[in-house]
Amino acid sequence: MPSAEVFNGGAENVLYTTSNGAPYAQPYEAQRVHVGNKQVGSILTLQDFHHIDLLAHFDRERIPERVVHAKGGGAHGVFEATHDISDLSCAKLFEVGKKTPITLRFSTVGGESGSADTARDPRGFAIKFRTEEGNLDWVFNNTPVFFLRDPAKFPHFIHTQKRDPQTHLKDADMFWDYLSQNPESIHQVMILMGDRGIPRGHAFQHGYSGHTFKFVNHKGEWQYVQIHVRSDQGVKFYTQEEGTKLAGENPDVHNQELFEQIERGEFPSWTVSVQTMTQEQADKFKHSVFDLTKVWPHSEFPLRPVGKITLNKNPSNYFAEIEQVAFSPSHLVPGIEPSADPVLQSRLFSYPDTHRHRLGVNYQQIPVNAPLVPVANFQRDGPMCVNGNQGSRPNYISTIRPLQYTKRQTANAAHEAKISSEVEHFLSQVDDLDFEQPRALWEKVFDDGAKQRFVSNVAGHMSGCKNKNIVKRQLEVFKRVSPQISDALSAKLGISAKI
């Protein structure tokens, strides 16, 4: 983690200065020329750098907010490896007893920076590990699945969850129009509209990789892995009515409560575990291990504990440490690799791309993003290069001042070698398998109270739809999960047409 001096702004009782460090007597002053005319009074001077610089910086204080996950909060803490998984991964942060500093950011997905914490929305659950092998980012959600498995759908989906281009209002027709046309989203819809759709606080939710990763050991042996970060506080939720009330009374309730919990010394924690699957098991599995809309049954692939995350330090400055923190699933360390999951592969590009736009090409030099280990490569220059630009070392592979190169820690392994030379334009198709897990959620996980709340939540949101054909189309999707759902919604919405 960057030094406490950087985070805390240095020592107390420091001398007030201009931005270039010159001492300045009175922050409220502005240089003026008195002209002796009462009607004119005095005029400001262009030479007043302190005043001009104040205004110029003020005009530029806002950076582009995140396109998704704009509203968030977080804290710093530590990951401690508690169980030996050296047979799975050679990553050094997993050595038993090792403690790795982290930053964790929670967020909603669809809302703007000032939106309410208690919106019904999936939550981002992003963790930056500052390891001795460089930074590792786990860019997770609080749900184990997502709305899609085809990466090209993502921008379209997000557009429908944002604002109408004409009215600039949230639009229920847009929301359900997309979902009803893409029924593979139904598993995530069931979770979103159920009790877990509004967590009771940042500390009361789990985090999931959703994507399949690969862990590689020192021998070059690898397995597919799903990562779970489960809350030691348990999962708690707000009802729709409670969430709506809090959105008006205290839209920052989650961020406030997390800050106050840590200040009181009530440090929230999570247990990190993994599910593993071999290539042979994946070949026999009933659905693709790269399908982001489905989970791996715990009965077949039980959780294996890895370590514990504890949040124990609040940020000293929100903008510096939370707004500027930049996560990407492509920030990996030896022993952890991406799989061929197409949505994950798309995110490997998209996340660093947005950071370069939002924060600048040198975003990893910002203290909260900077690795603890020295960075030595051939990247130079660019806006806001603040780390000395790697000094006089040549910016090419040089025999004059050569860099040292590490030996690979793992043997060469033919990862996912089943690759065809054919190029295809692929779009997944919906089948009955897409409804099995949502049906199990309804029949085996939701109790009677949860079912009633689910129907009420969906009906409340769908009642805002003006286009009843969209409603009917979505009811058909729910019917494929269970006729009980479509019948209950049909009655509650007053839709009597055959579905």
C-alpha cells in the first residue's frame, strides 16, 4: 500500500502555500487595482496566480466518472492466506501465513456517482492485492452469475439500464425490453429481484468471481477455478420498501455505515474459498464452464478455503484512494491466469482501456494503484508521468544497461489447447438448460416469504412499463422458470392475456 504519508497528506500544521509551494498569507485574498472611481471600485489583476490557479483547478476537479460502477465506497485492509493451496497455484500471496495489503471497493452498477446505495442493483466487489509479485485485481460482483454470456451484448445491456436518450429518465420499458429478448439473463434477474437485490450494507454481502479462472502450480499443472469471497457477517438485506425509504433519507447509508464500523474497530471480514474443476471434469460437465449465467453446484464442486480478508483502515481521502483506484481483471500475477471465458476476455481489454481514458495512460503511477514492487519496463512519457520516468535507463532492450529477467516459475503447459483454425461469428442460443438453475432458486432456495417479496418487487418495477407486449414477453420468460411466477405476476399486474 502507498505510504501513510502520501495517504494522510503529510504532517499536521503545515504552512499554507500556492500549488507551486510558495507560502501565501491569506487564502481568501485576491489582488485588485483600486481605480478611485466608486462606480468601478477596483479590478482584478491577471498576475494573481493564486486566485487564477484556484479557479482553474476548481473548473477541472471532476474527472469522468465510471461508465458503470460510478457510485461506490471502500476501505483498506489485509488478505491472510490460511490454507495451503500450493497444489493449485504457485502465486506467492497464497503461501500460508502471508499477509497482503489490499484495497476493496464496493459499488452499484447502473447509478451515477450521486445515486443511492440502496438501489436494487448488482454490486461490484473489487479487490486490489499489492503482492510481492505485483498487483493482482479481483474485479468481482456480489452475485455468482451475470445477465449475459456474449460479450458484445454488454454495452447494449448497460444502455438499457441507464437513461432514455430522449427523456434522460430511467425507463422500465427499456429495462424489461432487453431482458425479455435475452432470456439467458433470467438467473441474474431472479437474484436481482429477490432478497439479495438490496444488501443491508457493504459488509453483509458475498463476492464472486463469476468468471472461471485458471490456477497454475509450480509443475505447470492447472485447474479451472471459481473464486468465492463469503461474508463472515452473513448476508442481510433491505426490503424494497426499506431501500426506497433510505434512498430518500440517507442515500449514502452503506458508505457511512462501513466508515463508522471501521472507525469503531468493528472490522468486517470475508472468507476466501475456491471451487476447482479439471479439464476432464469440464469436458463432461452439463454446460460450458465459461457460461457466466450459470454456477457450479457446490455438491459436485465443494468450496475449498484459501484465506481471509479483513478491512481495518478507512481512506484518508476518498478521491485519492477510492475514486482513483483502478481495477482490471488483466492485472494478474504468476500462478493465476484467465480462462477462455469470452466475457472475461473482453473485460481484459475494456478495463485498462477505460482507466487510460478516465485517469490517463500512467494511471498505475497514482499512489493507490502503484505496485509495492519496483516497475521496470520500456514504457515512458505520457501525461502525468510522476515516478521519475524510470530515469536514464534505456527504453529498449539494451546491452548498455540491461534489465534482469525472471525465470518462469512454472513448466510450460498446453492450456486449453483445443483451438480450431476456423473463425466464426458466434452468438449463444437459449435452451432449457438456461432455466434449470433459476427454477432451483425458486423452488429450493426461496421460502414463501422470499417468493412473495420477489413477485412484489418484479410487479412493482414492471408496473412502470407502458408497452404491455414487453410485459407479456417477460412473463413468458418467467413461465419457463415456473408457471407459479408468471401466474402470480399476471394476477398482480392485471394482465389477463394468454401467455
